[in-house]
Amino acid sequence: MGCYMIHNERVRRMVQLQAFNDRKGKDVFPVIAYFRRDYVGLHLLKAFVSGTVAFGVILLMWGICNMEMLMESIHTMDLKQFAITIILRYLVCMGIYLAAVFVYAETKYTRTKKEIRGYQRHLKRLIGSYEGDGGE
């Protein structure tokens, strides 16, 4: 039976790694499963779908609230210009929203990669401390 000593440095590193897992693990580890382009593209796709649905719901609510005005002026209204106005507003809203989502996803991916590098550095040091002792 060998006598095993507690290595304070190893314990400290293990506690730091576990604290990182508990605090940020659920947010960080799924992000690194993707390449940057895939992660950002997935967020942009989700944003496009949700933004389109949101714009449609807002347009529907606006139409219901202004139903009387629309019915009174439908015969005199330039429908082509009305449709162009709606499409331009949709494009502007989606452009702003998708640009914001792009910046958010890029920033989050970059920040997460930096955090993971620190985690991996601590993990390598912990593994190296075991290899230095001959695996004890």
C-alpha cells in the first residue's frame, strides 16, 4: 500500500475546472461544437425565421387595428405602392435585426473560444502534473 499525498496545486486546478463547468459549462461547451461560420449561420437562420414571423404578426395586428381605414380607402389606395412600402419596411427591419444577430453571434463565439482556451490550458497543466509524477 502506497502513501498518497494530496497535491494542493492539483486540487486547486480541479476546483477551478469544476467551477468553470458549473458556472459556464452549459453555455460554453455547446458553442464550441460548431465552426464559427456554422454557429453564426445557424443564428442568422433562426433570426431570419423568427424575424419574418414577428414582422408578419405585427403586420397582421396593424391590419386588424386599422381594418376600418383600410376598408374605406382600399378603392382609392395605390396597392402596388402599399405593397412596396411594406416590403421595404420588412427589408429594413430584417437588415437591422440580422446585422445585430450577426454581431451578437460573432462576439459570443469569439468570447467563448477565449474562455475555452483558458479552460484547456488549466486542463493541460493538470494532466501534465499527473504525467510528471508518473501517473500517481
